[in-house]
Amino acid sequence: MSQALSQQDNLFLSVSEVQERIINDIKAIDGTERVDLRHALGRILATDVTATINTPPCDNSAMDGYAFNSNDINDQDTLTLKVTGQSFAGHPFTGEIASGEAIRIMTGAQVPVGVDTVVMQEHTETADENTVKITTIPKPFANVRKAGDDLITGQTFLARGKKLSPTDLAFLATQGIAEITVKRRLRVAFFSTGDELRSIGETLSEGEIYDSNRYSIYGLLKNMDIDIVDMGVIRDDRQAIEEAFKTASSVADAVITSGGVSVGEADFVKETLGKLGQINFWKIAMKPGKPLAFGTLGKSLFFGLPGNPVSVIATFYQFVQPALKRMKGQDTVLPLVIKVKTTELLKKRPGRTDFQRGILEQSDTGELTVKNAGIQASHVLTAMSRANCFIVIPAESGSIEAGEMVDVQPFEGLIG
Ligand code: AMP
Ligand code: MG
């Protein structure tokens, strides 16, 4: 390797270095809004939420059966009690219960004062409606769900930064909470650059291709519940680019472009960015990917992604998605990584971190394995489309033999 090349190599940053540089600098947006419970699904909680009532609010039965006092349990195999009342869900028993007495009780019905144990009806016999014979004696306090088992008044049960799941909506509903404060939605503007690009609906001339990156970026942002501003294709023209950057940064929290950041690209993209904002141009030791521009453009964050379609998706997952999650105020931001066995040889040369397109599968015995999704080239969407994960192979690693363990990042939505 020539001296010049090896010096250039030293300028390469690792994936994790770039992730740290990007994520550490980003603050969550301040804006919040009140939304009703249903509209809170998938939104990011802006405040901690504290219980104002116990859940369950009262001791209640986990079974249909009979409630009685555990003091009545003696050393006999069976126990016969007098049935003096009933407690149904929503219709509690209000009388007194003496020793030797039981009440009929249903699941979810309040367990009244004076009793502490429920026997399921399958463990009883009833000769008449006033008498119950317990044939299998339960342990004292069995089948009673205590008040506050789930939440106790004053307890913080959801933390700021949580992305609200269907379960969380139910959790909030148990507290009677109708409205909640969430972070406002992020707004992201994006456009593609390149004189070779045509938007779908237009006719391709010689040497032109359809702009596909705007569609992957659209989908990736939509999956993150982000408001989008699609600004189309901007020609490689100084004035058009400058205007696009200005408009984008004035309407959005973040601006994403694809193409035009690699070495040899028309310099005015860099020149314009230099004029309008504070942008770093990085070379990252990753494949696909490599060039990435990141910084601020007015009040917006700016991400200049590479042009190749697979590189766009790979760099979005590694850098843009974590950054936008952080901006949204979300608590976890980096992609989940799991270790699984590869069933195939994964070819690689040492030097850069590979994000190979993989297919994560489950064998008959439940073991997770991964295999190659197809041709690994940054302009080939076929393997990317088939893939459900990235296989992450460390920079220094060479090829991985079949049967070895590898790191895998399942795509968002595949797990969780
Ligand atoms: P660039 O980074 O501008 O040099 O682009 C690298 C490669 O990605 C070139 O082959 C471009 O034609 C291609 N490319 C750039 N932008 C897009 C886009 N929006 N859609 C599809 N391909 C693109
Ligand atoms: Mg270009």
C-alpha cells in the first residue's frame, strides 16, 4: 500500500466512534403535547408517571369459588362452612363474616373484611346452597390478589423516554389516566441530489436512474413515527442546492440528503454546507457506507448520507436512527445486537466493519441462525429486500466460517 493511501486510512473513523460523536452531542427536543390515551401509542413519554391509586384498588379473588378465613383451617382433610352471602365482580359483599362462615365469590370480586383465603370451586362440594364442603384445603391467603399487587399509590410506573406500547396504554388506563404528555413529533426534511436522478412518473433518458433513496428514507422515517417533508430531487446546481438546504433547515428539526458527499463530488455541496452550517465530513470504516456528513444547518441537524441505495439504509440504521431517537427523547437508541450461528461462510476482507445483509431464521429446534441474503453490493437492493437483519462483522475480522457465532442486528419491528 502506498504511503499516501495508508495515511488516508488513518483518517477513517470506526462505526462506534461516529455513533458516539453523533449521539453524545444530541439533546432531546423540548416540545411536548397532551394527547388522549389512544393517540399516545408509539409516542415518547415526556414525563415520569406516578400512580395515584393502588392497582388493584382492593383485595380481590383470583378464582371463582368460596372465600373464608384461614383461621378456620384445622388438621382435618376437609372443612365444611356455612355460606352466608356472595361477592360478585362489581357487587361486593357488605355484611359481616363470622368464624365457620364462607361467601360465594367470583373472579375479580372484592374479598371482604373478615376473610383472607379463596378456595376454587373445583375443590369444593355443595350439598345445598347454604353449605360448602372444601375437599382440598388451600394454603392460607391462597387465590387472593392483594390491593397494590401491581402498583402502589405514589409509585413511578412509567419513566420519561419510554416509547408507549399497547401494554403501556392499558397500564395507564388502570390508573384512569385519559390524557398524557408526550414529546412532540419530530419533523424531518429530505431530498436527493444528483443530475442522474429522475422522480418516478418522469421518463428516463440515457444514463439516468430513478431516485429510490427518497422512498427508503420515507419508509424508515415513517416507521419512526416522524413527520416528513419530501423535497424531491435537487439538481447538482449551486443555487438550487443552497436554496434547498435553507428551506429544509427552516422547516425541519433534521435534514437528510443522499448522494453528493463522497470524494470527487461537486465541491459546491460541501462549500454550501460550509457556508450555511457546521458540518463534519467523515470517512467511516464501514461497508457499505463510508462517506457521511454530519453537523448542524441553522437550527437543524444535518445528515448527508452516501448515494448508493444500500449505503443509505445501512447508514440510516447505524447513525440517523439512533440520533433521531435521541432527539425524540427516547430512552434506548442503539440497534439491538444478538449473537447467532451463521450456517454459511461469510466472506470478508479485514479493514472495515461489514454490515452484510442477512436472513435470520429459526430452526425446528428453536435455534436462531443466520445466512447470507444474496449479492453484497451497495447498489443491489435484491439482498437488502430479502434481508431481515444486518450481520455485523468487526473491522479487523476476515471471513467467518460456517458454524461460527456472529453479531446480528434484527431490523426494527422483527423483534420488539
Ligand atoms: P454519489 O454519492 O452521489 O456519488 O452517488 C453514489 C451512487 O449512488 C451513484 O451510483 C448514484 O447514481 C447513486 N445514487 C445517488 N443518489 C441516488 C438516489 N436518490 N437513488 C438511487 N441511487 C442514487
Ligand atoms: Mg451524486
